[in-house]
Amino acid sequence: MIITRTPLRVSFAGGGTDLPSFYRKYGGGAVVSAAIDRYVHVLVNDKFDAAIRVAYSRTEDVEVLDQLQHELVREAMRLAGVPGGIEVHTIADIPSEGTGLGSSSSVTVGLLNAFHAYRGTLKGPAELAEEACSIEIDILHGTLGKQDQYAAAFGGVQFFEFREDDTVRVAPIPLTTRDKERLASHLSLFYTGITRQAQGILKRQEARLGENRESLRRMRELAGPTRDAILAGNWVRLGELLDEGWQLKRGLSAGISTEEIDAAYARARAAGAWGGKITGAGGGGFLLLAHPPEQSAQVASALSPWRKVPVRFSAEGSRILFVGR
């Protein structure tokens, strides 16, 4: 039996510039993101026969790999060289679809880590991230970026650069445990209760890439100042940068924000939040806010009945928790 644990993530700046259609054409992308202590667990175990059983929001029992409808499991098994004879379970701490925390990529990275370990091979974070990108972007032809896979594989608080030649520079933001606690105390996540498919939003955004290139370039430029604000503990500036990025992001395509989200964001600002953004592609999921710690209760009250999720960071990326029989 193999069990892996892979973190979800929040993105602070630069989202959208990690799409290959942007960074290959417009001089690269840059993103600041952080792994959080909400996880996807993957369990892989031998099966008595040669068939395959996969349990997630539903259960599949199939005889051969090509019959699997769960695309991520199917392609991760194929890439890792696991033909069958196994049982696979995926368990997420937070709803696994449409929440903007990079859950599908965390699932892919966690599956690859588990399947490689099942085959007796250990893969480093860069290999896991690139294999996950290959599955989600190249094999399954998804319209998505590369930050989620790297955040899931590496963990921590990171500055990622996505270069025109498809290489990725991973630069950890050097924060002490106390620094991370202070950062977390100035952040809150609120679940909007709205789930959506990121693919539709990102396809509309990609269709307007030429129109949006200057906005995306500015969003890329915000990554450096955001990293610097976090390092300096300048939380007001961090909030201002989140707000600027959110205003740019809202204009990229229809559906990124809604009247409900805009109204909630305005209430949060009036209650003391410096700024924030919808995580992921937009349209729903989680609202990330930066605020003074002493205004936390007021901000939460302004967003009631949305559920508040405390932000805590995960120093580790995908890891193997258990190997046994």
C-alpha cells in the first residue's frame, strides 16, 4: 500500500501568465503562490485480480486501463507504467472541483507520486511537476497553466518563473516559521459556495489573449513587488497589490467575477480588508483577502454566511506518507 499527501495552493500574483499560450509568446510568466495545509490524499493498493478499481466522487470497476473514465488516474497510471491490478482512492480536504485551489493538479501530482512509488521509483518535485503538466496540458489538451503542478510538487511559498523555452525557475521565498505565521494572520479564505469549471473561463481568456496582453504583462510585473511585500512584511502593500491584480483579472474575460462576488468584495473592503482576489480562474471558489488581524471578525461578519477557512502554509510539497503491505 502507498499513501501520498499533496497540498492545495493559493496564488497571490501573476495567475494567467503561466499559460503556455502567454509565456511562450510574450516573454515569459511569473507567479507568486503558496501551498496551504489542505491536502489531497491518494491511496494505492494491490488488487487480488488484474482489474482496476478507482474510488473518488464515484467508483469505477474496470477490466483494462483504457476503460477508465477518470482521465487523470488513467493517464498517470499509463505514464508511470502501472497497467492494472490495483485499487486507487482519492480523498480531498476541500471540494475537489471548481474551487480555485489547484485541486486537479494536486490530484495529478499525488497520483504520479503514488504510482511511481508503487513501481519502486522515487521522483523529485521537478519531475513530478513536469509529468503532471504533460498529462494535463499535452496529453489531455487542457487549457490551464503550470503553476498549480509546481506548487503541489514543491510546496512552500514560491516565486515561479515560466520561461519562453518551457523551462521553469523555482525560487523559494525565504520566510521563517514566524514570518509565515505573521503572513497567515493577515489572510483569510472564504468559500463562496460557487463551483465552476475553470476550463471554460480559461478558454475565453485565451481567446482574448491579444487584447489582454498588456493586462497580463502588468499582472506578471506584480509578481516581483508581491514577493518583496511578503519578504518585507508590508501587509498593506500586499493587499494593494492583490487588489490591483484582481481588478486586472476581472477584465480578462466574462465570468471571472459576478455581481454577488463584487458585492461581497466591496463589503469586505468596507469592513477593513486591504484587498484580495478570487483564487484560480475566477467565477467562484474561494475569495482570498488580506486584512489587519484585528479586523478578521468584522470581515468574516461582512461575508456571512460564507464559510471562513483559516490560511496556514505547507512547507512540503507532495510526499509519501506510508509504504507497506
